[in-house]
Amino acid sequence: MPVVRTVLGDVPADRLGVVDAHDHLFIRSPLLPGQELDDAGEAAARLRAFRDLGGGTVVQWTPYGMGRRADQLAVLSRESGVQIVAATGLHQAAHYTPDLLDSVRDSLAELFVREITEGIEGGVRAGLIKVAGGFHGLDAHARLTMGAAAEAHRRTGAAVAVHLELGTGALDVLDLLCGELGVAPDRVVLGHLNRSPDFAAHRQAAAEGAYLGFDGPSRANHATDWRMPEALKALADAGFADRLLLGGDTVTPETPGMPFLLRRVRPGLELALGEELVERILVGNPPGAFALRAP
């Protein structure tokens, strides 16, 4: 049976329950000074609220060097009853100091593999590889990290999750990861498609077989939130209901947080799309997206 690697160990993929497919319990970046998610008590409160609303699993996309607090994740999962999937990988270069990048640039694949198979600094194991594209394109850093992610995927069977800057560049990412680097499209999760309501690009990415994450509705005053039900319906009507994922992507203390996904987003989507489709997106699709597969 396929398994998903959580911070408490591997679990059968069909036991994830309701999944927040992209969120952050902890994150730190020089691009967000003074807005770090670094409080374990607040993280615990968000997890409890998510659980009380029916949540079962949170996939944390915080990668290497961005304050993952891996030492806290097992305790938080055990105490809340919510399963947590941790990430390895590397974000855009702007999120790191030059010294940090220099220290890992030549051994990225080995770093990603080690964090999946042995653990993050000797602790919990990652179950996901997170990398990032650029705005409408891929720079040298993105190509380097995606090459390492593809190698780590081949050696571990972990899925590759991709931050799309403002939702753009999905097809460029798939050309590189799947066309050049040989990653199967259904092992790629594209994030932030809701931030760019380009329905043609959405459909092309889904047709290639990738998973499409609509994962930022908790961001206050996000200009494209109102297009998300329409985008999801268009994809479902085109036969791609099995490619869709939802997440909260909490990145600062001021955003409503992962409970918002179930307290506000889910009821609204159920009215627009029907309960059956929303159940499929939150429960039925994540096991295929995040299960480890034999390399």
C-alpha cells in the first residue's frame, strides 16, 4: 500500500483524512522581516483549530534554511493529533544569504536525499521536496534546485512541490522537470495556481498530469480569491477533478491561518462546486499527490 512520510513515520496514504496540501507552521525569510512564523504555541493553536474543524493532515512546504523548526514538528503532531508532512528542498535565492547558498550549492541532491531518508539534522524525516520557479520563467538558481530535486526524487520516490511566483511559469516548470529531467508529471505539485487565473495554462498543466494547488486563500485581501471557484469548476468540468488540491499557505502571523481553509473556504466552495467535488479535492486527491513511490 502506498505510504506518506509524516514526521511521526510512514502512514498509509488513504489515512490522511482532510488535507491542507500547502501550509506553513514555521517560516522565516529576509523578505519578511519581523513577520516570522516562529512561535510553537501559536503553531499548536492553529493545528488544534484545524483538527477541531475536521482536519487530518497538514503538508508544511517550508524547505531547508527557512526556519522549519523540525525539532518541534513531532511534538506538535503528537499533541494535536494532526499528521504533518515536512519538506526538504530550497526556495528562491532571495530567501537566503549568499553564504548559506554557497555552503549547499554543490551538494543539494545529497542534502535532499539525506533529509528524506535519514532525517532533518538527525530528527524527523521529510516527505516532500519543495523548490521554486521565478516570475514567468526560470533562472539559473531554479534550474539548479530543480535538477537536484529531480535527482532526489529518483532516489527516494518523494514528490516535487513547486512554488510558482504569483502562479506563473507552470508550463516552463513542467518542461524542465518532466521534459528535460524525467520526473513523471503526476509526481509534481504546482503551487499557487489561484494567484494567476490563466485558465488555459491551468488546463494545459492538468492535461500533462501534474497536480494543481490552489493554495493561498488565507492571504488577506488577495485580489484573485474570487476567481478560485470558477477556476476549479472549469478544471473539473474539463475532466481534471482528480488533479486538484487546496491549501492555506499561511506565511505571516497576520494571515487568518490554516483553520480558515476549513472554516471559510470549504463552505464557500461547497456552495459553488458541491460537497462531493470539495471532498474529493480535500480527501481523495492528496494521497496520490504526496505518497512515496518506489524509486
